[in-house]
Amino acid sequence: MRLFALSTAITLSFPCITWATLLWPAPQSFQKGQVELNLDTTFHISAPKVKYLQEAIDRYTELITHERWTPIQVNITQSNQTVAGRTLGSLDIIIKDKHQALEFDVDESYTLEIPLNSRKATLRSDTVWGSIRGLETFSQLVQSRPERNDKGELVYYEDDQEEEDADNYGFEDLFIPNAPIKIEDYPKYAHRGLMLDTSRNFYPVSDILRTIDAMAYNKMNVFHWHITDSHSFPLKLESLPELAYEGAYKLHQKRLVYTKKDVKQIIDYAYQRGVRVIPEIDMPAHTGSWAPAFKDITTCTGIHYLDESNDWSKRFAAEPGTGQLNPVLNKTYEIVDKVITEVASLFKDDWYHGGGDEPIYNCWNQDKDVQDYMKKHNATGVDLLELFLKKELESIHKSKKTAILWEDPVTNDHLPISKDVIMQVWINPVQLAVKKGYKVIASNYNFWYLDCGHGGWNGNDTSYDEQIAPKVPKAVAEALEKSGEEDNYRPQNWGGSGGDWCSPFKSWQRVYSYDMAFNLTESEAENILGGEVALWSEQTDTTTLDARLWPRTSAAAEIMWSGRYDEDNHKRDIGDAMPRIFDWRYRLLQRGINTEALQPLWCGQNPHMCDANHYPVVLK
Ligand SMILES: *[C@@H]1O[C@H](CO)[C@@H](O)[C@H](O)[C@H]1NC(C)=O
Ligand SMILES: *[C@@H]1O[C@H](CO)[C@@H](O)[C@H](O)[C@H]1NC(C)=O
Ligand SMILES: *[C@@H]1O[C@H](CO)[C@@H](O)[C@H](O)[C@H]1NC(C)=O
Ligand SMILES: *[C@@H]1O[C@H](CO)[C@@H](O)[C@H](O)[C@H]1NC(C)=O
Ligand SMILES: *[C@@H]1O[C@H](CO)[C@@H](O)[C@H](O)[C@H]1NC(C)=O
Ligand SMILES: *[C@@H]1O[C@H](CO)[C@@H](O)[C@H](O)[C@H]1NC(C)=O
């Protein structure tokens, strides 16, 4: 890479190149001009000496000087952008409260001003956390001036030609287009999360740290760590070492566990980036992995999840991997309390996720003690769930945590759970839990489950073996013809769902379309604290993690930060978002996140030519 010497007053002898300034997630308010402002080679970011802020400045200085971003669009036009007569010397950060801890609803707003009549840009926020969001935006504004030959033409290298290493150029040749700039920004939702399941398949710590980096780039602030489930118990606890010792995966003579040191590293790394880490130890269902250490406190473990009849209504678990905690034994609650007490102390965040989803009563029915208890107390399975959750919530509250549960106990089983427990909604409309008086985190599976659409994972599922299109039953054919729906008929495994309960795959457009407040009144909508995308790991591990998460999680991140509706109350348009998310995907890739491709590169470089509906563009 060849660099230009930059002087303060440049008249370019060739046409300027303008690429749009593409920000993700979109700021709430963005005023821009038509001038390119070069960064001075001595450019620096200054701020009060506050630990997390200084660390963020170091990170972003490193990122800006190494990223040297040039947008992917080859939309090169003679433009009206002029180059400023002066360079930008510094970004000065001003914060009001240096000590505000990272917690729910912390003020993350910021104002970023990049004027032309001064050598200083200013980033103002109430808290360190707002500054960190503003630094991210600033980093996205910076572009690198591409190399040209003497005639002013862009230089392109071929594969076998080596580009010079971009290292060590510092701020040389970096500029901010579209100055002067004023951005006033704040998140629409306070809780902007990603849930990762580390039980069904294990991820090394480095995967989790990289995921947290990507979350911070997307201004997300909650890593919901679904640590354990029926399949493995990867968390080493000092009070109960046998849980991970026996229950963690063992592979090639390694025990796949997270140590206390790993947990601390993840929490600190996330905190520095404004990301809270909320642990979840799911119970009473999803606990088969407790059985290798404590078989006596579990029921129905180690059996096929269906009985001989294959009748779904008689299943013992929601999926292969049976096991539930026995709700009628005192020993169960002694162990549960120890687990919660230690996990609550390991994780400094005020919130704790207690799970509580998918109780399968037929699993409890298999146990003699449970049966006796039910007879003696005339109790139903739902009564046992109520008993269990009451004791579990007591333990969570004893550790001074705000509890979150999956919604099932209140929306499906109508239990009278205290209203200060936050409900994470996944299967029913947000409306149900909100109308019952709960605050909610929205994670509807039909939009925000990122695992969906990869086919079934059962062994010996013979229904795939169809060599010719299955015959459409006569009655169905007639009904389809009458309704004109023939094209939408997709029998299982014939271009159909492929055996996956939540198929199809949720494309980024689908993820982007989730309106968490759908059909809610304004006051009802205030009970939505935010949302989370979820990645359940049946069919994912370290090899596929980044591509499953990104850039689809970015689509959700914009909905959570910017809102489904813009400031004029217009629904955000997928067509407008497309060129931005396309560019953002490449930018994440350059930042080391192995994001999945969205379209042919041609589509990204020729914006709107691949839109589903006619768009009046003509290529020159
Ligand atoms: C590409 O350039 C054309 C002008 O030739 C402009 O109308 C269009 O908006 C640009 N596209 C983007 C995404 O900036
Ligand atoms: C650029 O400037 C010319 C002449 O001043 C004007 O006609 C044109 O509309 C401007 N184009 C843009 C994209 O602002
Ligand atoms: C279980 O605990 C309860 C209350 O602490 C006590 O009344 C009961 O006797 C205990 N049951 C057994 C079997 O230890
Ligand atoms: C047992 O509980 C059911 C409700 O779950 C109730 O209808 C029934 O009367 C109860 N039986 C006794 C003997 O208490
Ligand atoms: C696979 O399933 C088929 C029928 O569903 C059965 O006949 C066959 O025995 C099964 N094979 C194994 C190895 O279980
Ligand atoms: C919208 O909300 C109303 C009133 O709460 C309810 O009756 C209706 O079924 C909801 N519509 C949908 C599509 O959920």
C-alpha cells in the first residue's frame, strides 16, 4: 500500500470518491455534510482517566489504525465532496459520571460532534458506557483513502501480487467522509442480548470472547450464558466439583469445562466492553447432566426420550437427553441451593436466569417417590413445578439477584409467579406475559432462534428416504386447488421442513422483521425490557459459531438499539438496511468475525439491483 503525504489544503486533481457513510446499528439522529475530513497523523483520543474508558480508547485506537476500512461498494462517482482545509486533531471525550457501574438500564446515550471549524471532535455521554457506544460509532465513521496511480485511478492488485502490510501506518490516510457530523444516539431498548447454549456442544473460551467483541461492535449489552442443560454440565463449581467432573463432556481425554478463571476472564472481558454476563443454570427440566454425579436427585435419566409407542404425548423429554430434578426430595433443594449460591457469587451481574422451561410431567411420573408424594398431597405435575420454582426463586433471591425465567410457567401453566420475576418469552406472543403483568425479554423462536432450519438431527429417521415426490392426498389437493395455495404445499422432507421443529432458517430479513411490541398498546409495550437472539447448540460448535450468529444477530441488534420504527414512526425498511448490513458484514469479517455471506458480492456492489421488487437503478 502506497500512502499519500497529506497537507492541510489539498486540491485534488482527480475526482473525489464518495462512499456513503454506513453505520450499524443506525443512530437515532444523524446530521451530515459533504466534506472529507482527514485525520491528523498525530490524531488522538483524550478522556478523563477512568479505567474502562482508557481501555476502550486503547482498543479503538488499535482498531481504527489497523482496520483501514474501504467500503465494499464500487459506487464511484464524481461527487461534490470537498476535502477540508484542516485535519482532525483529536476526539475529546467528556463524561458526567465516571463511576456508574454497568447494570440494567444504565445510560448509554451519547452525542458525537465532528465540526469543520475546529480541530477537535467531541463525544459527550453521561457514563463510560455511553462513551464506549460512541467510540464504536466513531470507528465506523473512519475510512481509509485507497491507493491510486499517478493518473488518479484506483489501483487493484491481483491475487499473486503482495500488498504491503497495512501495519504501522497509524492515522495516515484515514479520513471521515460527510463532515460536519452530528450524531445524537441512544438505545431504544435497555436489554440487548444474545443467548448461547454451551451444554449441547462446547465452545472454547476464545469463541466466547470473540462473540463478545462482535456484540460490542453491534452495541449489544447482554451475554446470556445458557451454561448447562441435559447434555453436559461444563461449569466447575468448588462447592460441588462432582457436577462437572462427572457431567462435563469428555473428548479425546480432555474434560470440556469452564474453570473459575475462565468465567472471570469472560466476565471481565465483557464488562470492559459494556456487556453484562447473565448466567443460566436451567432447571428443573434440562438437567440430565446432573445425573452422572447425583443420580438420586434426578428422575427418568438415561432412557430414550420416547416410549415404545413413539407417541409424542408420552415423551420423557423435549428432545433426546432425558432428566429432571426430583422436586420432592430435600436433597434436591440442598444441591440446588449450593449451585445457585456459588453461581450467583461467580457472576457479578445483578440478574440471574433460573431456566424453568419445558417441564415434562411424564418424566416425574416415572419416579416412585414423586408418585407417592403426588398421591399423598393430591398434587399434579404443575403443583410440583410450582413447589420447585418457589424453592428455586428463594435461593435466587437469597443471593440478592433479580430472577429471570423462561415464560412457560406463567403462559402455559398459569402459575402465580411473583411479578418481579422477568419472563423471557420464546413460544407465546409477548402479549400473554405482558397482560399478566410481567416485564419481558422478547426472544420469539419464529424470528430470533438462530439454530432453526438446519434439518433434523435424529438418527435413523427414515422419513427422508423418498425417491419420488410423495403423492398429495386427494382431499388436500382439492383444498389446495380451491385456495390457490398449491405452491405453498411442502410435505415433510420433500423440500419441506426437513424434520426441524422450528424450520425454516430465520434469514436476516426475518430476524430484522421482529416487532417485539406487535399488537401492544404503548403502555403495554413499556414492559418490554428488550430482546435476545438465541443460539441452541444441537447442530453448532466452534466450527460454525460465527456464521450461525453473524450477521443475523446484527439484524436483531439494530432492531434492539435503533428500534423497529424510526424517529418518524416509520417501520425500518429492509431495502434501506440491505446495503448497510452488506457492508457491515464485510466489516465484521475484517474485524475477525467469520460472518456468513448474505448475497453475491455483485449485489452488494450494485445496491438495489438484487432487490425483490423493481427498483429504478441502471448500471453505468
Ligand atoms: C451510488 O451512486 C449513485 C449515483 O451514481 C447514487 O444515486 C446511489 O444512491 C449510490 N448508492 C449508494 C448505496 O450510495
Ligand atoms: C453537485 O453539484 C452540482 C453543481 O453544483 C449539482 O448540480 C449537483 O446536484 C450536486 N450533486 C449532489 C449529489 O449533490
Ligand atoms: C424435608 O424438609 C422438611 C422441611 O425442612 C422437613 O419437614 C422434612 O422432615 C424433611 N424430609 C425429610 C425426608 O428429611
Ligand atoms: C385433588 O385435587 C383436585 C384438583 O387438582 C380436586 O379437584 C380434588 O377434589 C382433590 N381431591 C382431594 C381428595 O382433595
Ligand atoms: C431404523 O428404523 C426402521 C424403521 O423406522 C427400523 O426398521 C430399523 O430397525 C431401525 N434401525 C435401527 C438400527 O434402529
Ligand atoms: C391483538 O390484541 C387484541 C387485544 O389484546 C387481541 O384480541 C387480538 O387477538 C390480538 N391480535 C393478534 C393478531 O394477536
